[in-house]
Amino acid sequence: MENVPRNHEADIENNSSEQELLYVAERIHSKFDVVKSYSQRPLMQDRLIFCTDPLLREVNKEAYKPNFVIIGHLCPYREGEFLMEIEMQKRIYLASFLQKAEKTASLKDFCKLIKDSADRINGCYEITHCRCYSQYLGTIEQASIEGHPGFFIEMILVDASFIIELFLRAYNKKWREEGDFILDGPGKMHNIRRDLFLAENQLPFFILKELYEFAFGGNPDFPSFLHLTCHFFGPYYNQHTSIQAPSVCHGRAKLEDAKHFTDLLRTLQLPPYSLLPSSKKPEESLEAGQGQGEYLYSAVLLREAGVKFKVTTNRCLLDIEFNQNNGELKIPPLRLDELTESFFRNLMAWEQRYYPHETLICDYIFLMEYLIKSTEDVDLLVRKRILINQLGSHKAVVSLFNKLCKHVIPMEKNHYSDIFWKLNAYNAVRRHSWIAILRLQYFSTLWRGVATIAAVVLLVLTLIQTICAVISL
């Protein structure tokens, strides 16, 4: 009789344990529908807008965060008090956009266009690790389409029309209104242009293009959307010159197929030959055995080895050349300011995610990081007009390039592997360093060269005089 209560207690414990396991199993099973729905989304490479890798964000999270305007549904605080003033300006721009397009399309027409493209738009967003949503697996499709389809359509239309209207007003003064909050405000355009190239702060390029063409397609008074976009982001083309229209050398087809603004800006930085369908891949141009090498000397050490740094003009930013015959390393100018880090960080994050085998921007940064090891290196490149330093100090430039490469894994053979090999080979020839020492120490300036020649002449005359005196004895 004493065993009965114990058995009863054991049964209760077993039942409780089974119920707990059943609850856990049901909870896991309830997520299967979400997982199944997620697995039917486009492939990872088609998810064009994503949250940045946490390791990259760890170095400088502010570089990926919009400060003035939020675009799309990946960023947080859309319904909070954050940036409420600019959100109101978006509605003002929406009204102006609709007024310009009223002869060809109505508000209802635009809403229908977005609704028909809703699945494709959402398919561009990768939100499994997004910090902005607390729901399991970040089920934005359910929240935005099934639960609140009107909110989703409004959000896309407001953001897209804001961008289009902003581009139009920036392109031609005739489309501006008196007292424009953005264009008439000091520094506001500068800040917005920066926010619009952030990798997380994007709308798919195709929906912007479709809305624009739906409103103004065929109207000769309006330029193409690609032309309009390239004009707006002109200050970021080659970092030192503006662009009036996308030229043939930059592969117009590739620009037309841009995934979003971050992708388009990356394309504008690339050398022309990298955009041609028939061109060889960088690694295919390397000779057998010519790898990147374990190390590349800094700019000052390369100069001491005889390398002559030359600035080039009207070149794409990444178009760097080294001539072994005369030892000239030609590098396009790069302007460094407070937005440079954010610009390159977002391009590098996008490139590593979408172009893992064509990391040309990352390769460029690695090359520059090798060249810039000290403030003396920066001073050399500034004097050669390769760097336009607006950061305030040479030390800040060294810190910038050191941080840009953190948590970025270099390719085994990058775009500049042949230049690495040629520079190291040139550096290994002692004759080059002897000539460089002679040139730098004795002929670096006109007066120093004259003094050197005079000293040599004096030495020769003294030697002759001495020989003559000895002979006369």
C-alpha cells in the first residue's frame, strides 16, 4: 500500500514531462510553415537588400546607418518619432510627383503597379537576421502584405516618389518649388545623397524605374531614369569628377541592370574593360605562378626602391597601372572626406555578398592599405596629388584604411595580383634602388641637383690639380 502514492507521483511526473515535450514539439512544428514559406523565396543571391554582416558592423555601425532619410522596410523606426520631419517631406514630394504625372497616370494606377510587383519587391529583401523585427524569422511578408497590404503599397510609393521627385528637382531648377526643404537647406542634399547609397537603405532599382517610366516614359521633356540617377550621384563617380550621362565605356547595359543604387555606384567605379562581355576575368590575365604575394611594400619604401608615383586623370577609380620599363605606378586621385568610410564600407559589404568572386572594390582597398602604412606614406601620396586629404590629418588616413580592411577576407588572387608581382620584382632589382637613392638624395630639387653637379666638378678639378702637382714633382 505504501508504493501506491509513489507510483501515482511518478505517473504525474511522467505525464507532466510528456506534456512539456508535446508542447515543445508543437511549438517547433508551428514554425514549419514559416520555414517552408521562407524556403520558397528566391535564392540568396537574389535577395538584394540585406542586413550587413555583424562582424563588419562591429567595426563602425554608424557607417551603415541612415542619418537623415529612411528608405524601404529593412531599417527600424518607420513608425516612431525618428526623422518625422523628413517623413512629412516625403508626402509633400509625393503630391508634387503625382501632379507632374497626372496626365499619364493616377494615384490608383501607381498603387496597382506596386501591388502587382509586391512579391517581386519582397523577394529582394533578405530579412532572416534583420535586427529590425522581433518576430521569428522576421516574417515581413505576413506583416506587410497579408496583414497590412495598404501599408506596404503606401510605403513603397511614398519612398519611390520621394526619390524620383528629389532626382528631378536636383536635375533641373524648373522642377523645384520655392522654399524647398531639402535643396534650400544647408547640407541636407549632401546628407540625403549619403543615405541613399547605403546598402541596407534601398529600394529595388526595377520598381523605381518602372514607376518613373510609367509616369514620364516617352515624354521628351524628361531624361531617362538612368541618366537622372547618374546625375544625382555624380559626386561619387570616380570620386573627383561629375558625370552628366552614363557613357558607353561604363557599360550602359550593366548600369541599366543595376540592382539598386549601391550596385550602380559600384559599377561606376569599375575599369571599362571589366564591364565588357568579351573581356577576360582579372585572374585569367595573370601569368602562371604570379600570385598576390605575401606582402607589398609601402609607398615610401617603393619610392626608395625606384618606383615613381604618378596621378592619372579621367580614369575610373580602380584603373591602376604599373609600367616596369620606367617604374611608373599610375593611380587615379581619391578624395578622402567624412563620407569616404561609409561609401567604401557599403560598397565592400554589397560586393562581398553579391560579387564574392569579383571583389574589385575590396581589392582596391587592400592595395591602398598596403601602400599606406604611415603618415609618411600619406604625405608622399598627397604631394603626388593621388590623395586629396580632407580628413584633417595624415594619421586619420592611415587609420581609415587600416579599419576598412578589418573582417574583410581577401581573395587568393585579386584584381591587382599582376601589379603586386611586378612591384615586388621591380623592388628586388638593386640597380633601381641605387638610382632612386641618387635621385632622391642628390637630385630631388633643381638647386640640390646643381649643388651636386658643382660638388662633383669641384672634386674632379681638385683631383686633376692633385695629379698635376704630383707629376710636376
